[in-house]
Amino acid sequence: MGKVIKRAKSEKFRFRIEGDEREWALTKINELKASQLLAIGRASGNADKMEALSGVIESECPGLLDELTVSELEAVIAAWTEESALSGES
């Protein structure tokens, strides 16, 4: 039998939107499925990347996009990517 790759426990980026008591959680970017990460990587331009990231957000946090302004969505994505990068450092 070949080498067995241990599946890591998925880490989450947890956040709240000001004025909303709910806690939302997104899988950290470095823990996404390879197909999701490849789709984000293939996106050209900021609008395409925003759309690819928004697809992940909607699948993990149904309804969240309907509640956010564009600037709030940008803030969520910035915090998510920053938190994901920090968790990947050793």
C-alpha cells in the first residue's frame, strides 16, 4: 500500500458582523478543497477572484452575502485571507 496522507482537522476562521449576534465560520483558505483553491487561482482579475471567493463564502455561510455590503464583503475576505496566511506560518 502507498503512503497514507493524514487528513488534517479543518481549521475555521470565525467572525461576527457588527450588530449581528451570530458567529460565522469559514474554512481557512489553506484548508479548502483543492478544486475550490484551483478555481480561485484560475480567476483573473479582482472581480473574478471576488466571485470565486464569494462562492466559497455562500457555500459555507448560506445567506451571509445577502446581508453584507460590498465593503463589508471585502473586509471579511481581507480578514479571512490574513487569518489563513497567519495560520499557515510555522
